[in-house]
Amino acid sequence: MTDTLPDAAVLDAALQMIDVWNRLSPEKQALLLKRFGTQENALAALVTTQMLAPAIS
């Protein structure tokens, strides 16, 4: 499979959300884990949110 622009955008969003995750307080991480079950699911939700409604910088 070759890299395409959408693939690069998804990867970029995922890397940004991992950075966001790492900066969250332990309490906020715990809330997301409770809601989504696993860190992977929580990160997927963050990435999806970012892809659908990018944050305004």
C-alpha cells in the first residue's frame, strides 16, 4: 500500500492526539478510559474527533 494524502492526514492526526493524550492529567485520562474502555479506543475517538472537526489554532 502506498502513502496517500488522506493516509498522511490520519497519521498526523493520530500523532497529534497521542501528544494530547500524553499531556492530559491522570484524572482526564482515567475519565476517557472509563468511557472508551481502552487507551486505543480513547485515542481512536480523539483522532476521529480531530478528523471530523479540527481544532482551531
